[in-house]
Amino acid sequence: MLQQLFFGYYAFMIIILSLLVVTRGNPVHSVMWMLLLFFHIAGLYLFLNAEFIAAIQVIVYAGAILVLFLFVVLLLNLREELSLRQIAGSWPAAFFIVAALFITVTAALGAYVQGPVGSYSIEAVRSETHTKALGRLLYTEYLFPFEIASLILLVAVVGAVVLAKRKLRS
Amino acid sequence: MNSYALIPFLPLAAFVINILFGRKYLKENAHWVSILAVAGSWVLAVMALIDVLGGNTINFDLYTWMLSGGFKVSVGFLIDQLTVVMLIVVTTCSTLIHIYSVGYMHGDSGYYRFFAYLSLFTFSMLMLVMANNFLQLYFGWEGVGLCSYFLIGYYFNKKSASDAGKKAFIVNRFGDFGFGLGIFVVFLTFGTVYYEPVFSQAGGLAEATFNFLGYDVHLMTLIALLLFCGSVGKSAQIPLHVWLPDAMEGPTPVSALIHAATMVTAGVFLVARCSPIFSLSETALMVVALTGAITSLFAATIGLVQNDLKRIIAYSTVSQLGYMFLACGVGAYTAGIFHLYTHAFFKALLFLCAGSVMHAMGGELDIQKMGNLKKYMPVTYMTMLIASFSISGIPGLAGFFSKDEILWMAYAGESPVGKFVWAIGTLVAFLTAFYSFRLIFLTFHGKFRGTHDQEHHLHESPKSMTIPLMLLCVGAVAAGWVGIPALIGEKIGVHNYIAEFMKPVLGHPEGHGTHGEEMVVMLISITVGLAGIGLAYFMYILRPELPARLTQQLSAVHRILFNKYYVDELYSFIIVRPAIWTAKNVLIGITDARIIEAVVNGVPSAIAALSSGLRKIQTGLMQHYATIMATGILIIVAIMLLR
Amino acid sequence: MVPLHWYLTLSAAVFMIGMFGFLTRRNIIIMFMSVELMLNAVNISLVSFSHYLQDMRGHILVFFVITVAAAEAAIGLAIIISLFRNKQTAHVDEMNEMKG
Amino acid sequence: MVQTMNNTMGFPILSMLIFLPLVGAAVILLLNRANEKASKMVSLLVSIATFLLSLLLFTNFDKSTHLMQFVEQHEWIPSLNMTYYLGLDGISVLFVLLSTLVTILCVLISWESIKTKTKEFFISLLVMEGAMIGVFCSLDFMLFYIFWEAMLIPMYLLIGVWGGPNRVYAAVKFFLYTLVGSVLMLVGIIVLYFYAGRTFDILELMTKAYPFKMQLVLFWAFFAAFAVKVPMFPVHTWLPDAHTEAPTAGSVILAAVLIKMGAYGFLRFSMPLLPDASRAMTPIMLTLSVIAIIYGGIICLAQTDLKRLIAYSSVSHMGFVTLGIFALNTQGVEGGILQMLNHGIVTGALFLSVGIIYDRTHTRVIADYGGVASVMPIYASLFIVFTLASIGLPATNGFIGEFLILLGGFTANQWAGVLAASGIIIGAGYMLWLYQRVFFMETNPKVAGLQDVTMRELITLLPMVILIFWIGIYPNTFLSFMHPSVLHLLERVNGGGAPAVAANVMTQILK
């Protein structure tokens, strides 16, 4: 019961916050609401026994990505834009599509059949700690993708610098 | 290898040497190579004559030329009575004309080129007459055509000369078209193109029919007529005679060698060579006879009014070639070949004399501007006079015997059109004598009508030119003595040697007439010859003002004759211009541009139109794309769910 | 016990909200945030699947998603900056270079 | 496995022929751009080496068999049963030789006329050579298709980069035309692949029998590819544009080798794979051939552009080739193959010659010429040889080919033979008229004082002259390569029955 209550709170907040994020006119507000949203999602992760994921959700998303967003928003002078219409005129069509998609997707959930469970039971993870279990998998079985991920980040860093750099007038 | 194979290859070697080294090294000495080569061929030809007179026929293959499936053909030589006569004619004329050219072409910038072509021509002509199969004949046939093209267009900077060369080649191609088809039919029928099996099998197929283009036609008639197409082209018979007068654009020795003595007679040679086939088709023979007769009359009438020295002789050649065909057409192949042989001498002589006159007149050809040349050029005058007597059929000279033989055979032969062509032949004999002497009188008699400058330069030609004239003159007088008809021969104790000689190849039909009739025919032909000369004398010596008056009174006739019956204009109107017009306006303008290109360019245009419609969907707005993508996802998910 | 359905429904809802934002908002920064929202929605379902199936691989995937999201944010925002520099606007309506 | 002859050479000669030019191209790629001389020398040496290597084919070819020779087979993509399978028979061997020879001449003729992007030009040329040889050697259908398409790229570049003013249009037109055709062929190849049990082995495909309706469909699919290349009427309109705009070397390769591939395709694929359809379609093919002969000929009469005229004459001459091939008898097919060779030599030589004078005058308009014979006598005499070979004068190669074709054509269908023979008259007309307008008559001031052919140009043209007379005087050197292969081909096409030689009583009697 308590669990369901917790879930209810988080789910409600997440949805409300999501709606706020996409509907606020001023991007700064959106970013703020999103920050809150990410904390709630991190909470949900904890609830699902994923401490490490929850941590990086806060550190990377909330700490890094959102701050980046904030920087950008502040960097750009969007004052004039705020007076313009923020929502596309065709939003009813988009709403219809999204709603229909939601209905079909949730309808599909009924067909879900639980598959065989794996070896990482809650107890097993707890005894080993989540971070260690994740780390072991990541550095053994998923080493190669991990390396690629690092490469992607490197590329992103270089790319971001190249793109954002002001053109030197020669 | 048989040494007779060298007969054609000596001139070929001379050609190769001259064309490769002539321009840089031989230059003014180019003639030595050619003359030596052709003289060598002449010696070998005489040896071959002796051999054949001894009763041998030589037939050998040099190497296999083409081999494809059942089709095999070699380069090979057949030397029999007919070939050897041709060999003598060709090598003799060629040698003399080579020598003559040394003087005539002296100082010309293309000296080496001229001799190279002459040698190449001699080679081709010899290949033609010596072939032992149809394809090699065709080889020589086209080869001589090529040389004629080169030599007519020798002064290629002149538009008229290059036009004439091209015209000769293309008109001949029309004839060769038929000739080629004839060879195909021969191969399809006999499975071979060698003379020997073809001629020996021909008799067995005398009644056979052949399905040609959907029609069943008499096989031998078909083959004969197709081959005759080639003859018509090469020997300038109606309707393909148009090239020969224009061919006079070439240097005069060329006109003498190619367009009088040798190449143009190849058509007659072809008919004679294929006599076993022609003899099996009465229709074909009739066509040959009528074509020959009509051409000879046609050309003779044109010759009456022309003023160009060489063109008159050219029309006379066409006319005499018609005579030869007339002979072949009535089955008297020997007479045809005999006339070919005598004609080679007197006609070559006429041309060379004309060349000599031109030489003296500085290239002037209009006989209206000449006159009284006999005073300046006695040798030329005498030889030309004799040649004209010979062509007019004055008894004792070469032309008389051959012409008389033809007329008698036409009159007395078995041909259904014999009497008709005899009548035409006799008329032509009259016209020939007339225009020949019109030429003589206008050129050599009367008063000189050219410019003072020209008169000042008049001179007799150099020795290298006059000696061949005199040698040919001997031929023009004496060449006929080998074919003295029995009527006279019996009295003076000689045979008709040539008829006996040729009998194994060409047969020798006997005339169905009495000696009396033969005498009458002969007298008629002598009379008309003399009458023609007399009339010319009357009109151009006694009453020189008469021709102009006649021209005025008969201006319509004169205009038609003078313009050669407008045949050139007709061809231009019905063939040349429509072809080019079609090419320009229909094929390029409509088929290629409007139809094919319309389709080719139309497909891309249609795609372009379609895509310009489709591109309106491409708003460039990211959210539109995303929305469409979302719709797609919705549809896919929905489909997966409903399945 | 909270059934898996609930998580998945939540995930779907957040995803749809993100998609709606992406499709309708005209400010490119907010569109970008909508994309992050969608990624988070997916992460939720991945983590919950992982939990219910007692498998770590979902977490691994989330880890990578976050990595890619970080990279994407960096690049994407850099693009936005240079776009803004050229166009002086963050409105996507103005960005139709790809119009056919 | 269909029986073939082992490669007796002791080394993979065909692979070497294909890859030697490609290696040469790679070497040029590494050279310094500024050093144009070096890339020219390398391409010259490589092309000469390739030619010398190909001469070994000429000497070591076994003329007594129709089997494939110099065979090489290696696994390539086993999952699709594609193999790297090369071999030559009497039909293809001569074309390999022609390709290697022509490439040398193209390198020579481009020595000075190519002034921009020299390095790339010679790379394209060598890549082209490798692909061309590959097409003629392939015995695996997929390999063939790859080479077939690979040829398009360098050719497209040759026209599109180094061509005349309207080059892009011409290049795109050329590319699209041929691509549309070959895509249909690809579909045909795949159909055959599945029908015959997943094999691309051409020799094996030839042993199968296919239902008639399928043959018909495939015949037209292949027709699309091959007829465009030939080019047959009415898909010929790319040719004049491509020829006119291409640089000299491009025109030469196009004329000498590329358009042979269409006819080669008919011989190698359409006829043996689809014998019944080929027989059934003969009337249509003969009709199209005759139309091409006459149409191409007449259209030449109205051309004012040198290269365009020669291009249209190609249409006419290739009409003869297809006529011979679809006569389906020994003379026709052998004549057709020989005529392909002849056309390659003669038209190639004509384009080389036009290139030589174009380098001097930079005009292709016929009216800008006149009297060239008195300015450039050696050039004029070489050109007349090519002209005469083009109009099929005896003693030149053109005669042998055209005669055999007309003989075969006449045997197969009299109307076709007669109408095609009239093409010879037209041919003489336009070629001699061209010659007259360019070389004879008054010397046009625009050509006065031109330099006669240089030693390099003379060397470029001489091999063609020699071949013209060699084939014209002793064609058996070349015909003898074909006899067994052609016989075998015709047995297959004519259903193993009596080969369609002139069926007549007299042939029998005489034997």
C-alpha cells in the first residue's frame, strides 16, 4: 500500500512536471521544472533498486545537461521570442496523434507476458551493491560499447567546440 | 608459285614503293618504278599469251582469302583465252600510257602520286581480269573504281574534279549493289563463287527458278541481270552513264587508260566472262542488247553537239561501249570482245591525241576555240585522223572489222531483237563518223579561233608523248587484222583468228545469212561511215555557217542534246535532293528530334514534373516531418496491434 | 506491490507528453528538452523492466542512453548556438532551409 | 561444372590483364600532380605492357576448340554462389586484344590534347581498360555485371570532365540511357539465377532449357541493356551526343570497344541463353538492323559536324553487325564479329584522325575545312584509307565484314540482305562527301599552314592502317579464331540441328 502510494505520488508529479516543461512559454521556467522532474525520476529509480542510475540521473542530467541548457538559454537573447506564439497552430492534430498513439501503446500493454527472470534478483544486487554489479558487467561484457561511448563523448566534445566556436574573420 | 601471279603484283609493288617513298625520295623519278613494273607485267602477259596459244589454260589459287562456314574463296588466277586478250590489252595500253604520262604530267606537283595511282589501277584491273572467282572479280572491280575515283579527282583542289570523282564512285556503287546481290544469288545457288564449278553447273539449272524477294523468277535471268547491273555501272550504260563524261575532269592519260581502253570495258568483260550464264537466259540477253543499243544511240546523239573536246570522246566511248553490249546481247561475245580490243587502241589514241592538243592549247578544251592545228601538230593530227577513220569504220582499219562483225552478228544472229539493234547500230555508225569528223574538222582545220597568246604557244608535243601515239596508231590500224571476217579472209587467205581463238571460252555463233547478205550489211556500214564523214565535211569545211543556223532552227532539240537529256538534273531531283532533304527534315528534324528525343527527354521531364509536385510536401519544417513520422509510427503500431 | 503496467503506462505518458512538446513547440530549446523528456521516459521503462526481470542489462542500456543524451545535448546545443548566431531566432518556423 | 580448358599459361593471365591497368591507375594516383609527364609515361608503359601481355593470348589461343580457355575460377561470395570466374573463347578473345591496343592509342592521342586534370584523365583511361577487359573475360554473370557497370563510371567522367561545351548533358544522357538498360538486365540475371538453381555461372546457365515465355521476357530485358549499348535504332540518340562531346580518347574507346559490348552481349548471353526467343525475335531484330543501317546512313548526309557524322555512321555500321548476328548463320555471325572488330578499328581510327585535326583547328564544323589534302598530305592519305575501309572497299577490313554479313543476311532473309546492301551505297555517299568537303576543293584559309601529322600521331594511326589491310587481305588470321566457337553457338541457337548454312541442293551436289 505504501509502495503504491509512493508510486502514485511520483507518477503524478512526473506527469504534472512533464506537462509544465512542455507548456511553459519561457524556456527558463521549463528548465526549472525539468530540474524538479529529473529529481522525481531519480527518486523513482531508487524505488526500483537502481541507486547508481538514480545517482547519475541527478549528476549527469540535473547537474550537467540541464545546466548546459540553462547556459544556452541565458546565452541566447530570447526576450523578443517570448512575445510570439509559442505553440504551433496545428497542435490539435499533434494532440490527436499523440493521444491515439498513447491509447494504442497502452492497449498493447495488455498483451505483455512476463518472460523468464534473470539472475540479478533484488537480494543478489543488494548483497553485491548495485554499482559494483553494474560496473562488473560494464567492464567485462560491455567493455567494447563502453569504449565506444567514450569515443562518442570525445566526438561530442570536439564537435561542440567546433560548432559553437565563433568564426574567425580572416 | 606460278610466276604469272606476278603480273598483277608487279604494279602493286610499284604502287607501294611510290606511295611510301615517292613524295620524299623518288619525286621526279617516280615513273621509272611504275613503268618498269608495268612493262614487266606486259612481258609476262605476252608469255601467258604464248602459253595459252599453245593450248594451256592456267588456273591456280594463291591463298585462301576468306573462309567462313561453307563459304570459301581464294585469291586465285584463271588465265584462259578471254583473260589473255584482256591481259594484252590492259598491259599494252597501260605501258604506253605510262610512257606518255612521263611527258604529259611533267612538272606536276603530284607526279609520284599520279604514277602510284596508275600502278594501283593496273594492279586492280589485272586482278579483275585474272580472277578465277566472282569475289576476286569484285575486288578488282571496286579497286579500279577506287583508282578511277582518285584519278578523276586528281586535281582535287578543283571542286568539279572532286565532285566528278565522287560521282563516279557513287554511281558505280549503284551498279555494284546489283552485282553484289548477283554474287549472293550465285553462292546461294551453287554454294561456291568460283567460275569453273558455277559455269559447269549452270547448264543443269537452265530451267530452275529462284524465289527472289517473294517472287519466283527464272534463276539464270536473275543472276545474269544482277551481274549486268554491275556492268551497267562500270561501263556507263543507261541509266548509270552519267559519271563517265564528268570523269573527264581527270588528267587525259587517265581518260585514255581508264575511261576508254580498260576499266570501262570491264562491264563487257564481265558479260563475256559470264557468257555461260547469260546464254541461258534469252531475256537477259535481250536486255543487254537493248541497253547497249539504246545507250549507243543516246550517247552518240549527245556527242553531236558537245563542244568539249574530251567530252565528245567520252560520249563516243559510252556509245562504243553500248556497241559492245549490243554484240554480247545478240550472243556474239567474241565480236564484243573483239571490238573491246580494237576500241582500246583507237580510243586510247583519240584521248592521247586530245591530251596532246590540250597540252599545246594550255588546257583549253573547247573545240570552238581551236582550228588549224594540223599546221602546228602534224603527228598528233595524223594519228588522230587515223583513229577517227578507224572508229568511223573505214575498211582496213581496226574499227571496221570489229564493228562490221557486230553489225553482221546482230543482223544475222538468233536474237529476236537482232534486226532492230542492227538498225540502231547502223544509225549510230553514221552518227559516230559524223561527230568524230566534226571534232577533227573543228580542231585541226579551218582558221585558228583561240586567243593570240594560245596561238603563239602552239607546238608539237615531246617525244615521250608522240611515240606512244604512233605506237597506238599502229594498233588502231592493224589490231583488227586478227579478226578479218571469212567473207574477205577467204579471198586473201587469212582466218578469223580471234574467233577461233576465243571459241573455247565464248563459243562462236555462226550468222544465219548468205555471203550476199553479209556483203550488203558490210557495204551499208561502210556507206554510212563515209556519209557521216562527208556530212561533217560539208557542214564544217564547206559551209561553216550551217551548224549555227541549224542550231537556231532546231534550238529545242539542240538544247536537250546539249544538256544531255537533263539526266543529271533528273537524278539530282529524284535521288540526291530527296535523300538530303529527308535526312535534314524528316530524320533529324522529326524522327530523331521530335519522336525519339521526345521520348528520351520526356521521361525525365515527366519525373521532374512529378517531383516538383511532390516537393511541395517538403516544407523544410522539422516538425512537419516529425508529425508525419509520428503518424507513421501510429499506423505501424496499430497494424501490429490489430494483427 | 506496484505492477509493471503502471510503470510502463507512466513511461508511455511521459513519452507522449515529450512527443507532443516536440511536435507543437516552436522554440527549438524547448523542443530539445522534449526530446530529453522522451529519452527519460524510455529510461523509466528500461529500469522498470530491468527490475521486474531481475536483469542488469536494462541498467546498462540506461547508462548508455544517458551518455548519448549528454553527447547529444552538447552537440545539439552547440548547433542551436550557431543557428541562433546566423538566424537571430530560436523559432523553428524560420528554419526551412530544407524546403524543396 | 561445364567443361573448360585449363589455363596453360602457368600464371593467371586474365586476372593480370584486368588488374595491371588498375595497378597502373593506382600508381598514377600516387604521383605528384604537377608531374604530368610521369603520369603519361606510366599510363603509356602500363598500356603497352598490358598489350604485350594480351599478345600471349593471341599466340597461345587454341583455335581448335570452342571451350573456354585460360580459365580461372575462385570462390568469391559463396553464400550467393558467385565466383570469380574468368575465361575466353573465340568470340571474346579478339575483343580483349582490341581493348588493349586501343588503350595504347588513346594514351598516345591524349598526350598533348588533355591539358587539365591530366592525372585523373589517365587514371580514368586505365580503369576503363581494366573494366573493359573484365567484361570480355567474365564467365560469372554477377562479375560480368559489375564490370559492365564499372565501365560506365570512367566513361561518364571522360565525357563529363574532359568533353566539349555540352559535355554534361551528353554525359548524363549517356549514363542514364545505359543505366536504364542494364538495370533491366540485372533483373533478368536474377531471374535466371533463381530459375537455374542459384548459379551465376554463365556456362552452366547455358546448358539449361528455359520456358519460351520466360525466354521472351528475358530476351527483351537483355535487349534493353544490349541494344542501348550497340546502339540499335531507336535507342541510338545518346551516341551522337556522347561522341560529339567526348574527348578524342573517349570517342575512340566508345566507338572501338564500348559499343561492341552490346553486340557481344547478344552473342554471349541473349543467343545461347535464350535460343528459342532469339530465333523467334529474329525478324524484329533484322528489321531494326536494317532500319539502323539505312536511317543512320541517310542521316549522315545532313550532318555538318565531323564527329557527329562519324557517330551516326557508327549507328549504320553497327546495324550491319546486328544484322549479321541475327542472321543466325555462320557467315552472318562470323561476319558480325569481324565487323565489330573492323568497326572498332576503322571508327576508332576515324575518331583518332578527327582528334588530330581538331587539336590543330579546334573546330568540328565540316564547313570550316576544305583542301586539307594539299596542306596535310600524309594525314589525307591515312584518312582516305580509313574512309575506304569504312565504306567497305575490298582489300580493307570493312569489305570482309560487310560482305560476310550481307551474305549471311541475304541467306537468312533476302529483304534484309537487299535493303542492307543499299546501305553500302549510302555509306559511300556520305563518307566520300565528307572526304571531299574536308580534304578536297579550295584550301580553306582556316586550315592553311597546318602542320602535317607528327611522328607520335603517325605511330598512333599506323597500327590501325596495318590492321585494316591485314584483315582485308588475310582475314583468316582472325576468322580462324571464331570458327569452333561460332559453330558451337549456332548449334545451341538452332537447337542442335543442322547449322543454318545456305540450305540448298547444289551445295550437296558439289561436295
